[in-house]
Amino acid sequence: MDAESVEAPFSGVILVSRGDETLVAEASGYAHIAHGIENTVDTRFAIASGTKGFTALVVIGLIAEGYLELSTRARDVLGADLPLIDDRVTVEHLLTHTSGIGDYCDEEEDPPPTPLLATSADYLAALDGYPQKFPPGERFNYNNGAFAVLGLIAEGIAGIPFADLVRTRVTEPAGMTDTAFLRSDALPARTATGYLEDGRTNVFSLPVVGHGDGGIYSTAPDFRKFWTALFDGRIVPRRWVDRLRREGPHDYGLGFWLPRPGVVRSEGGDHGVTFRSDHQPSSGITATLISNDHRGGGPLLKRLDEYLTKA
């Protein structure tokens, strides 16, 4: 890993563990360049779409408690909001990226400038005006907006702000004390600022506060706690843990990637953000990489993949 870092300088954290045993714990680069603050293993980083797994678990928790079903139509909760979403779109379509709804943040196109997104009302306005792309269930198409819609649905059902739902239903049961939605323009101590290719910070490239599709901040040690709690059944019932690992189209379950048999992945990337956390339940191995640099650590991600393949 040292050799890879010399070839492609890496700013971030790599943590590999087997159960309670730490195999690799390395931090490099700067959390804040101008102030000379170095990254540590406990530094908080934005994890972008890694948030989607938390959103899925909030929704699954509501389903397990009888508030929703996978077959619940989004329209039944949204009412007149987001009228361009097909009336046939269900919660399961949204969770599995098969809804076909228009995406306010389409990764296959050049996205418009990031609007000022800080509240649920901001996200509702940003999601409006995008026509349906294809009939629900027709095919897999990765969709950020679908998970923002899921966040709004969860709020509508529970009557609780989405950030509070993630805290009470996911991070607190898992003991993830360093994971929360933070304002990107007011980051607290021990939190990494993201950097673009030209050296500027990513503050104008991200929402002010994240929602169902991305934007939470976390640490590598918190993800070691997360996977243990998830597979212990402390976040959602065990039968739902098995269900979210059931492979759908494009190696995707319910909110998590399934890159190969026996491995579950949470992953995200954005301007100045790279995140991947893989867990292999059979061995108890967790490998997490988080970066606040545009380079992202591609060679190191490849090495981690090779390591888990052999584990």
C-alpha cells in the first residue's frame, strides 16, 4: 500500500479488520490543507451514496414494523407531490433502481449546478419537473433521485425528519457515534474537507445538507461497527438482512451492491469524495476506504478487492 501511495498520492483512510482484530489502519493526506490538519483513522469524511444503504434500512425498518410494504405505491404517500412520477412506481422499484423516474442528479449526463439543498422542502423542489424515463420495473437504471424520494416517503410515513430517522434507526443502534448529516459549509472539528482536481474545496459542488441519496459523514471505524450491527440483527430483523442481500439486476440488492458472492458493499463517490466499505460475513472481514481527494485511491481499491477475493 505504501508503494501504491507513492505512485498515486492518497488522502484518506484505509481500515481492514477481521472481527475485533485490526489488520490495517492507515491514514494519510490532509483533512484541511490550508490549516495543515492531517487525516487520522478517526477523521470523519463525506461518504456520498454510501448514505443509500442507510436510507434502505430506514425504509426496511418501517416495512418490518408494518408502516409500509415493498408494494406500497410512492403516490399513496406522496399525494399530489412530484406528479411526473408514474402512479405505478412502488417502494421496491425505488429501492432497486428500477423505478424509471426522472433523475434530478443523473450520473449519465452533465448535471446542472448543485442547487442550495438543505431541507426536505429544498429536495422536494429539486426533484420536481423530471418526467418518467421508462415504465416501472422495465430495467435497472441507477437513480439518485429515487433514494431522495425514499427519504421523503420515510419522513411522510414516520412524521420525523429524515436525519433523525437515520440516527434513531441506524446509527444509534449500531453505535456509530461519528456518523451524522453535517452542513458542508460548516464542518466541525475532526472532519475532512473534500478537494477538487484544481485544489479548490468541494463546498460549492455538494448539497449543504445531505438526504436520502447521499451526503452523510462517517468514519472507517464506524463502518466496522455498522456491518457487525447489521448482521447481528440490531438495525433490522435478520430476515430482512437476508432479503437485502438477495441479488437483483446489476449485482444490486436493496440499497447495497453485491460485487461477488459472499460480499456486501456500500459505496459512494462525488466531487472530492470516494468511499467504499466491503464486508464478508463468513470471515468477518471488513475493508473500508474513504478519501477526500479527487484521485480517490483507485489503485488501493483494486488492492483491497484482490485481498478480499483471496480472504
